[in-house]
Amino acid sequence: MSRITIPIGPQHPALKEPLSLLLTAEGERIVESTLRIGYAHRGLERIFQNRNYVQNIHIVERVCGICSHVHTTAYCQGVEALLGLQVPPRALYLRTLLCELERIHSHLLWLGVLAEHIGFTTVFMYTWRDREIVLDIMEELSGGRVAHAVNAIGGVRIDIDSEHIDSILARLDDLERQIDTFLGVVLHEHTFQVRTHAIGRLTAEQARRYCVVGPVARASGIDVDLRRDEPYAVYDQLDFRVIVAHEGDVWARTMVRTMESVESLQMCRQLLRNLPDGPLAVRAPRHVPAGEVISRCEAPRGELVYYIRSDGSDRPARVKVRTPTLPSLAALAEQLQDINTADVPAVLAGVDLCIACADR
Amino acid sequence: MNIDLVLQVLHERFPTDPLKPRTVPIDETVVTLTPENLRPAVQTLIERFDLRHLSTITGIDTGDEIELLYHFWDGQGLTLRTSLPRENPHTVTLIDLIPGAAFYEREASEMLHIVFDGHPTPDPFLLPDDWEGAPPLRKEEAP
């Protein structure tokens, strides 16, 4: 059968961000794929070296346009470790609260994108409507819907009062009812099942070979979550389940992310109900002692790594960022192999790629 | 991962390497190896401890040399460090052992001009195809 090469991107209606994918198809079957990224590369790792530690928070927040808060969390906790700062418990609780709200927002956004890619526009509309509940809460807390500017070196820049806590708790109940509805769709809706089952499959062994992380790894049966395995902030004080599935297909990833959203809601409730009193930040010196640190966080897409080296000045000698999308991209060719051309959008959406993150 | 056992095995296998294990925040052990022993060390870690999760590779131009840091993770962090000369730095690829290393090696390669011998696709990764400037993370040469 003759082969045909199909270019997808860098600009393409099925892509939300620039990415170039060259697919080779025999009839309807994909037999080969090559990938090129870098269209959103901004040279951030170089820029970090020319700014001081405080200025860099602003840039770190802009690595990703979805999970901006977890980036500043990883960066700030790294710098705090170099400085030997003890961050006050109230600050750590608020930091963690924003991390979990951000996870719900990211997972709902993703569910909408997937639904749209498989032609299920109703779910896309409802998830993005209900995602506004989380965005409103984050905007009230921080002033920003996506870039929150909550983290500072030594603590946080926001506070919350008891009236506001009650108001958020009430809205989290509304949101939980909606997420339960989406879970029902994922579990029982025939359209959803046929477009996601056995598609984009990644076995546990394949996921390990490509060092895949986060919900994609967990949907392939790899039981790993840094919030439980190497707790940071106040995750060691929270009660939550790590959701693992074994099918490794787009459907399993949907299950994992949707159920994780429910867990995150429970964590937000625990954080709001048990919020300790006390200061919000400690003073941080401008100069950071010479040393190095590796700071890891569980971003909505998985393990996020910041390596920071200090030479004793007020500017880092090196900041390295590894975002969870990179290993997912490395494993993409395996998932596209031998699938039907019409399933390509579902596979691309299923991975939850964040290209701006990967390109930096 | 039992870090003491890992260090003991590395020490027995590479008695002449500096190793100099030290702990850095947050919960990470850094071990120094000579460039020629890095790949055998990774092979040993995979065979003995099934340590296959390579978080990333960090390349640093210190001004005197190019440092390469291989960050592994299994419950806690283990970083293998090695140093290459600034002139014509070469090292051997790991992608046959860890396919996930492919992107990290390409990135280190174009940002610092390191050659990973045996890498099948050493093409531009993040930089434009027609990039002609200096490698972005190299320190400027003294005037």
C-alpha cells in the first residue's frame, strides 16, 4: 500500500500550541511519526542567569500558562532550602491549597480539550463552565486567574479569612457534584468509551523506558506520586489516595485525572478546615549561599524538577527546569504507532501536552 | 532505593573514581564519576537496583569545564556528576540503556555543544534549524 505523509503543525486546528508532527500513514494506519518542538522556546534558562532570585519568581511563573503556581512552588522551595529558611505552616498550607486548586483547574481544562477532540462538545462546554468556579476562587485569593504571584521566597503573599473559607467550601461542594457527573459520563457514556478505549496505549514497561511521569504513568500502572513518595509543603499532613489504573489507554488517563480531581477537592477541604494561625512569610536575604539543590514537585502533569545552583551572589549560576511534558513527548511515537488516523487527536489530547512548558 | 548500598556497590565497582558522595537538599545524593565510567555506572545501577527513572540531565558551563549532572529518582534522588573539558566535549549516549534520555541529551548537546557519541538523531531540538549563534548556555569567551 502506498504511503502518505501528513504534516500536523506547527500551526494546526487540532493543536492548542505549536508542535510539528510528521505522520506517515499506510491507508488509515499510522506507521511512523517524527516530532519537532522548540516553536515556543524563549530561552528562559539563560534569562534566569541574568536576573536576581526575586525577579526570577516572575519569570518562573510564566514557564507554564496552566500550572504556573507549581513552578513557583518548586523554585521557591529550592531557594528556601539553599537559604535554610523555615517557612511558616500557614504559608505552606496556602501554598498547597493553590497547588491543588490548580490541579483541579488543569484537569478540568484537559477533560474539556479531550472531549472537544473526540467530538463531544457538550462535555467540553460543561467542564470549561465549571472550571470557572476554581478560577474564580483563585482570582479572589490572588488577584490572578492563571498567573497568581502567590509564592515568595520565605512564604506567600496572600491571606484568607474565615468568611472566605466558608464561601469557598460551599462552592467546592457544587464543584464536586459536577465532577461526579463528568465521572458518570466517562464511566457510562457509549460515545466516550468507543473513542477512548484501547487507544494510545502505553504499557508500564514502555512508560518506564521513556521515564514517563504523572497521570500518564499512573494510568499505565506505575504507582508513583511525589506528593506521597517524597512529600513537600504539607502533603505529609493530608489524607489522600493516589489513583492508579492499568489499561494505559486514553480512557485510563481520563479516569485517573477525573478521580484525582475529586481527591484534590478533598485535600482543599482539609487544608481550609485545618489552616493554622501564624505569620505568612519570613524575611529572606537577597544573597543565597553557594550550593546546589534539586527541588521536585508533583505538577498536574507529573514530576516537575528544578535544579538550582548558587555561587553566593544574588543571581543563580544555573537554573534547570524539567517539565513533565518532555518525557510524555518522548513516548508519543509509541502511542501513535499503528493507530487509526482519526484517533490521532484523541491520543494527542490524552497525553495532556503543555508545549510552552516543554520548550521553555 | 537503599542509598548506602548503592554507594557501596559504586565504590566496589569503581574503586579509583572520586565518588565523593555528598547530600544536597532536597534529599539528593550527588556522586562524582570520571566520564568514561559514567555509562558503566548507569548500567550497574539499572542491573543491580532497577534504577531507570532519569529525571533529566543538567549541563553547566562553569567557565573551567562542562559539568554534566544525571538526576535519577527512586523514592529519593541520586545525581551522577561528571566533568568534560570545555574544548570539544564528548561523552557516550545512554539512550540504548534509557530511551527517555534522548531528548535530554539533545538539549544539553545544542545548549552547550556537547557531542553524545552514538546518538541517532542529534538534530536541533529547541533552537531553530538555522541557528548560527553561540550555544546559548556557554559562558561568553573572554575578549
